[in-house]
Amino acid sequence: MKKITLAIIALVGMQLATNAQESTETMSTDFNKWSVELTGGVNKPVRPFSGSYSNTPSLYTITGGARYMFNEKVGLKGGIAYNSFENNDNASEFNTALYNFSLEGVINAGNILGFREWTNTFNVLVHGGMGYSALTTDAPAVERDFGEADQMLSFMVGVTPQVRISNRISLVADLTAVGNVRQDLTFDGRQAGGTRGFDGFYVNATAGINIYLGKAEKHADWYSSKNVAEEQIADLQNRLAKVETDLIDTDQDGVADYLDREPNTVSGVAVNTKGIAVDKNKNGVPDELESTLDNRYAKKGDIPTSTPAIASGDDVIKKLIEDGYVNVYFQFNSTKPETYSLESINYLIKYMTENSGASAQLVGYADEIGNASTNQRLSERRAQKVKDIMVAAGISASRLTATGNGEDASVDKNSAPARQLVRRVTFKLN
């Protein structure tokens, strides 16, 4: 037993030495380091004792101490213990007291063994060290008070399971084995042991509370730098994911979506810092497209309203519509009309509302980029999209026909602005 005790104490010392540098570098305020402990229980003396005394477990044992953790793995504990040994029915009357003052190294075995990966409620501490002990007795033959106490050097090793109740309190149990060097008296105080060396031995079993001191949320007993590091990595990953999401620029106008007030800007047009297409004359058409659209839209004076062939304003609108001045434009591979093109749909809606007998054919087109059959279906969907908008605006579906003419190869397909002009739906009035 002597060899086992010394071996465990040596192990505690090695662990303290291994973590010495870490403890000086880890002056973290992320966890509390101080705690106090109070326990009570029973003791069992093993040797030496006289034949007239039965060495069954007996009351009382009271222990107290203060502990400081250098980090979440190792620390030091200073303690005081009181043990009382009294005669039983088969022995002569005596009352012996054993006082012990100790300094021990502490290893947080729970953290070292990875308990924090699966529990924040249960933990185990291992402690070991040495101290000073004094044994007094009122046995008539060898009565001694504290001034004449049998003084000894003690070595101890123990294990302390913990159950966390809160961040400030935990319930503890402790089992400690203590060996005394130079113990002259037996535990029952009836006779001198007459021995020298590592001869006295007893065991304490106690239970009580541990109170954590400090301003941090957790104590070192329950803190895990590995878990904290993993949480920090997860937080950084979440932040990085948010940054990546924030940098998404769907319409590729140079303004991220979360800042873009017009996230469907026509590809290639200039925008301001808020992602809104530059439109200096406020006519709803981006300035960079206006020059090309001028060829499609009529300007004031383009239509000779004085000609006999045009008798009214409705005739002017009808001619503009049928001659292709009024079209609905789309982004690449999209069935969503450009915002400025909604006015073109409105022209036709107003005309058909005022001319209840009129019907219209909606003809969709696509540019030459991509598969021809795919573009055919895209042109049909564009025409159908405009029809759906008009029906939602109150025009009867029976007055509208949606067809697709597929690719429009009338422009240079290498020119992005030119391709923009053929991604459209035109109107034919009947």
C-alpha cells in the first residue's frame, strides 16, 4: 500500500510539472479558480491499534479546505481534517483525536478523460500530497494533550467525485487514504506503537459541498478549453457563411444582394451604390439601354397624327403596339419582365379595356444563346407570363393568345445590348 500511495503522489506531481508552463500562460478569466470545500463522514483506522479495539468504521471525520486551480486540469489544495476515535463496547474507555494539515496537488481527471464531451453534471478529481498530523488521547496510560501530541508526517491520496448543482455549488464525495510516518501511539491510545517508518494507516470517507468563488460563469472544474475552441470555430464558420451569403450578387451589378435595393437590374447597366440602375431623366429606362430602346419606342412627332389613316388617339396607340414600339423585355434565361417593361403591358391593358372588342396575340422571343428547343419553350413561357399578368389585371383570357416564336436571329448574338432587344414579347392586335 505504501508503494501505491507514493506512486500516485508522484503521478500528481508529474502532472503538475507538465502543466506548469501552461498554468502560467493560461491566466484566463474565462473561468473561476478558487473554491472552498466542507465535508463530513466516517473513518476506518487500519494500523496500529491494540487488540482490545475493533477497527470498524466510526464517526467522526470533518474536513475542510480551499483549492486553487492553475487551469482546468491541475491545481493545489490546502486542507484541514479532524478524526475522532472512541472506544466500543468491548474496549476500555478512551477518546483519541487526530488532526491533519495538508497541501495536495489536484488533477481534474474528468477534463483530462474528456468528461466535458458528454456531461456537464458529473466530474472526478484526483488529489495527493503530504502534511502534518498530531494525535492526542485521553487514555489513562499515555494521556497526551495537543502540546504533547504524537506528531507525524503524513502522505495521502484520494478521489473526489462531483455532481454539479449550479455554477456555484456542487455536491462532493471523497475517499482518502492516509499513511503516517513515525506514529508512536496506536489509534486507540492504549499503548505505544514503538515503531518508526511508514506504519500508520487509515481511510476517510466523507461527503459534503464544494462552493465556487469568482465572477466568471463557470469554475475550472467544469470548463473545457477544447469545447470553447470548438464553439469559437463554429461561430467563425457561421460568420464566414454569413459573409459569403452577404457577398452574393444575383444580378452581378457590383452591389451585394443585402444592400441591393433593385436586385433584378438588367445585366451590364450602370448602377448607383444602392444597386439602382442609373436613370438620370427618370423615365424608368436605364440610361445605358435608352439609346437602343429608342429604335423600338416612338418619339414625339414620329407618328404623323394628321394623316387620314389615323383618326383617333386609340389608332395611334394601336399603331405603336402593332409596329413593335411597345414590347416587354426580359433578362437572360428569365420569364420575369424587366421593371421598366411593365409600362408596355399597361399600354395594352389600357387599350383593351377601352376597346372591349379588341383581342391580342402575345408573341414571345428568345436570343440565340443556348439550345434552340429550350429557347422555344422559353419564348412560350414569356408570352404566357405576360398573359397571366394581363389576366390578373382584369383582361379576359379569352381575348388573349400566347405563342412562342423561339429564337430571334435578327441581331448580332455577340452583342449583349442587342440580345437584350430580342428577349421580348411583342403584341399583335386583332
